[in-house]
Amino acid sequence: MDGSESKLKQYTLGVLAHLLLLLVWYLFVRLGDVPKFVMPSPVDTFRALGVADYGWWANTLVTGTEIFGGYALALSVGVLLALLFTWSKTLESLMLPLLVTLNMIPKVALGPLIIVWFKYGVFPNAMMAFSIAVFPILLTTARGLREVEPELLDLVRSLRGSRWQLFTKIQLPGALPYVFAGMKVAAILAVAGAIVGEFLGSDRGLGYLMLQVQVTLDTPAMFMAVILITLLGMLLYGLVLGLERLLVVKDARVS
Amino acid sequence: MSEPFIHLAGVSKTYRTGRKQHLAISDASFDVMPGELVALVGPSGCGKSTLLKILAGLHPHDDGTVRIGSATHAFDPTRDIGMVFQAPLLLKWRRILDNILLPAEILGLPVAEARERARGLMAMVGLQGYEQKYPYELSGGMQQRAAIARALVHDPKLVLMDEPFGALDALTREKMNLELLRIWKESGKTIMFVTHGISEAVFLGTRVVVMTAGPARMADNFEIDLPHPRTLDMKTHERFGVYTRRIYKLLGME
């Protein structure tokens, strides 16, 4: 088959690009004689995993909890608010401009406040991830629910279809691609939110670990932490993509 | 003489947005007999789409009489309207068969029967074998066929078509015209067909209603005396030319 063959080629090239990056990285450090504390080689970086004191697994789990927890909350709250807006035009007119303004707040600037309100720990960092991830989900979902072709509305009304039928048969499934578009943006933001939270104040997590090893100039461990954070992000993003493939027809996907 | 299925007398409609008034239709009067295919032709902004919306019960009219249905042909406004638009407006996430079933679902018709009917209609519009495809897998012409099947699935008495082939290329359009005539004959529906294609109106219509813009009004209403089934070579028929010239003249193009 032509299609699957080109797909295979696409995947192979993708994997190849990653391996190539590792190789370039390795050669750059080896041949350039770069000191380890400036840039460790891939080998040194992976060796950092051997330091049991760093509690890699526990810290990854903490950061993962913050990201996924904040994200799940953002998804529930974002979609729920968007749904409320479709049911009450007044509520939407009241809230949407306000939310657009709130969205303009650099969420990072809320960090110190969140610490004042919730102290250190997993919860405030999840809140940080939540606050940064909720807006794209809310705004794209609200938009998706609004995007009903006027003529489709006519079609339903000519059959005296109810508001509920319009909602369940047309608005809701029609909004799903938009929900996913928001979810994809939010996935990237949630990771950034959790890490910024850990930078600002925490006693656990990969971001916290990075600050600790920075003091001792253990650059390989910092590299490793970045890689693990990236992997967490890829896991979340991959889950969202997989779910989208499952639920949204190819043609309807919004990029 | 049997009673008309649609009776319009002195229908007018004005849209008001703020202080501005826009006369969309003035004094539209014509009758449509059961089973007729009436072509409503005119330039953009002449109120032909507004007229369809009034017939569909989507907009109230201001003045005049609108009566649909007769003693012999009952009409239930809540379930006897089928609509086809310029865009197919199929739901992207539904397979073709499920798209066609939408009106049946909204009306709450028995599922098994509706499915059976939808399959039959798909065969009639030439989409057999595409039941489980998604809209994006079909060409524009095929999507519009599906839209026509959707408009027929709940067995409405009146089908309203608003420039259904306006977005198709010229060749597909000719083909769809022939298909529509066949579907119309097979289904026996009364069809109101809005178009700004003059030769399309003459070719399809048993009757043509001409509307002009600025101000919007009904300019003419005449029967097309060409035999059925219509064939493409009728377009070179002398009478075909007489009809199209008559419309061109009304629209100030001659």
C-alpha cells in the first residue's frame, strides 16, 4: 500500500532526526572538548540518573502529578464554563470580556500570590498549571460551540427541532475539534506552568531538583531533568493526540 | 381544476434593523400546484431566499396570505418541509447514512423504518455503497446528492432548495439538473427551487417565478411548456430560447 509505506517512511525519518540530534550533540561535546559543567555529553547526562540522592522517580512523579492534575482541572473547568456560556447568552456577554482580560495577565506573575495563598507544594504548582492551561481550552471550546452554520440552524428549526437537539446533535459534536485544538495548546502550557511553579517555590519536583543541582553545578543532572520534563510533556501531548484520533473524524480536526 | 398546494397572495416582508428598513419582498402572489417544480429566479437581493424562509416557517411575513396545503393535500408545517442549501452542510463527524438520518432523528421517527428509507433514497440519488463513508470522502456533487436525500428522508410534502447547485462546476451542475428532474419525478414532491441561473430555471421548472431587485418585487410568473422528461437538447429548442429571453428582458439584460 502506498499510504502505509509513506507513513512508515515518515516515522522512520522522524526517529532518525532524533537520533541524529543525539549524535550531533555527542560529537559536538567530544570533538569540541566542551567542559562537562557547560554541556555534558548524552552519555554523562544519562549517567546522572545513577545518582540515587536525586530521587528521580519521586520527583518525576511529583511534577507529573502537578501537570496532569492541573491539566485535568483546566479541562473540566474550561469545558464546563464554555458549556454554561452557550446556555446563557447574558452570562457569556458578562464573563467573556472579563476572561479575555484575565487571560492577558502573565500567569507567571501570579506565582508569588499563589504561594501566599496556598503555600508550597504540589497543589499550588498544579494551580499554576491550571491557571495557564484553562484559558485556551475555555476560549476555543466557547468558539467551537458558537460556530454553527446559520443554515444548519434553519434546517433544524424548519423541523421544529428543540434547543436540546441542536445542542446534542450539532453544537456539541461540532465543538469537539475545537476542544482538542485548545487542549493541545494547553498541554504545552500546563507543563510550563508546573515548572515555573516549582522554580518559584517548592520542595519537590523536577523543577525544584534543577535549582538544587544548579548550586553544585551538576549540569548533567540539569540536562536530565529537562529531558524528563520534556518526556512528561510528550506523554500528555501524545495522550491528547491519541484521544483526538479516536474521537474526531480526520476532516473535522482543527489545527 | 384542483386546489393549489401553495397559495401566496400579496405577501410582503420588511426587515428592520434599528431605524433602517429593508423591503425584502413586496406583493408576491402565485400558486403552486401539488407536484410542481417551481423555479424562483432573480438576481441577488431580490428576496427569493426570504420567500423560501417564509415558506419554511422560519420568518413571519408582514402582509398578505401564505397558505400551504389543501383539502386533498394536507400539510403539517412541523414535519413536511425538506431543505437543501447551496452548501451541502453535512455533519463532518457523521457517516453519510447517519447524515441523511438527521431529520428523522429530530422528528423522532421510528429508527428501523427511517434507516430503510434512507438506504432507498441513497440508491435513488446514486449513492449506493457510500453509506459508511464520511462527507470528506465524497465530491461536492455527491455531497449535494446526500443533502437531497437528507431533505427527503422524512418524506416531506414540500422541498425547498436554495441555489443547491450554485457551488458546483458547470458540468456537474448540468448532470445534477438531470438527476434532480429524475428524483422529482420518482418522488412526486412539490419543489421550490431558487436559482439565479436563468437557463437552469427554464430547464427545471414546470413554472418560473421571476423576481427583480431594487425594489424587490415579483415580476412575472409563467408556465414552461416543454415536454417531460426534459433532455439537454431541449436547451436548443426554439421555445427554450423564447422563455430565457423573456426572463432576460425582465431582469433588464436585453
